[in-house]
Amino acid sequence: MLSIVSAAGQREHDDLIEGKPSATAYRAAVRRAAHQLLDKPVIFDDPLALTIVGGDRGSAVARDEISRADSAGGAALRAFIAARARFAEDRIAAAVEAGVRNVVVLGAGLDTFAYRNPFADKGVLVYEVDHPATQAWKQQRLQLTRIAVPESVRYVAVDFAVDRLGDKLREAGLDPSLPAFFTWLGVVPYLDDAAIAATLGVIATWRGGAEVVFDYAEPPDRVGMLQRLAFLTLAGRAAALGEPIVSYFRPDEIEKKLGALGFTVAANLAGPELGRLYAGGASALDNAAVGHVLHAVHPPSA
């Protein structure tokens, strides 16, 4: 996420940073790491996932958190987090093949794409956008875990209470006349309608044209009882961390909102559909029916 929230399990580092990073950003990173160890097949292969949370360096905090990620109901959440990342990076690969050279990671958290960038030799730049506190925390983790920062990375610190996303991206060197690909994972469910509309508005007015992949939550009363109970448990944990889930959309509703902004929806997949795509059939993603991943495209401005 993009907000400042106390992060349980990171107190050993918080005293070095002014403010607190996002709790859900850390927990998503732990689940990406746990996926590498606990799940077969591995939907999303991230060789830095364990490193960035300290799991391969003997961190007691990371070991404890990864163990918690294997609790009841954890498999579905791990699978969804892995699948949404895989889906986003598959779409990035297709965009790069079509000529896109700028990738914007909104609410980057501990995402590692920029440090694994397989397209750096093609001139692809990665702009990581996050709240200053969360970004400082990430940079500290990169240093602590000795993950190299490539020259293709650009950091864009944005405090949405006072800053404008478009202005900050331009100040960071992103030319709005060039096409850009935006990823926005693990953020939308925690934002209200106004904040979601504001960010989509920036993407929709990107002169060079834009693509975006983001995930959202369908109203839990529209899925089966087991999936609903699992999701409500997750939502309760997020709320206890100070980051409640506040937005829900029906698939047709979010597509209508995007259409009004000039987007074409290329894909809008629920958990079970992601399971068929990446796991070949029945999988833990069948229990992640509330979660959806959406890919939308906006043409260049005339």
C-alpha cells in the first residue's frame, strides 16, 4: 500500500526510519517468499522473494512470518498473490515486446521486479512509486539483504496527501508522451472510490497511452460460503493491522467505470480462472474467488 502504517515484525528496523511502512506490503512479500517454499507448482518464480524478507539469511522474524503464512487458509492467499504477480509480469513482457520501455510500479512495497528486470538490456526503466516511509524502509532492506539496485530503477516518493502522481512521475523523468505500463497490486481494496478514481484518471490521461494491471475484491456475499469465510478472516486481519479493506466491485461495475475513462478491458479474471491459467485446473486459487486481477488498456491521446 501507499500509506504509513505500523508494520508488525519490522520493529527491529523501524527506529531507523521516520514513520512506519505498510504492514500489508510486508505481509504480501512474506507470502511471495512462502510461495517459493511451500507451493507446488510454483506459479510465480521470484529468486529474490526470500532474500528481501531476510528468509535466506536466517532472520528469526522472517522464519516466523513464513510459518504463519502456512496457517489455515494461507494457501489460497499465497496462490492469489503469486498469480497476480505472474499475470502482471506476463502482461509486462507482452508490452515490452510491443515496444513499451517504461514500467511504473504503484505501491511497490517489497516487490522485486525492478531488481530482476529481465528487460534492462532493452532499455526498460522501472519507476517505483510509494510513500516516502515505505520507500525508505525498502531501500534499507535492499542494503541489509545486499540486493543490488540496477541503473534502470527510478524511485518516486509520493505522499498522496500533498503530492500529485503525474507531477512526480514527470519530475522523475518519465515522459508522458511515451507509452507506459502501470502495475498496481495489493492496493485498490484499501482505497476509497475517490482515491481509486484519481489514480485511474492519471493513467487514463497518459498522453503516450497506458496499460494497467490491478487487483480488486468482489463483494464477498457473491461467492460461496467457504470462500467468503476465508476472505472475511483475511479482511479482519488487515483491519487489525490498521489497513481495512474498504472497496469492493462487481466485475461489470469496475469494467463500466474503466470504460467511462476510455479504457478497454483486456482481461478480468477471478481466482479460479487464474488457477486454470497457471495451475492447469483445480488449485488453491479455487478458494480465492473474491480476488480478481484486471488488465486494461488506454489508447494514446489524440
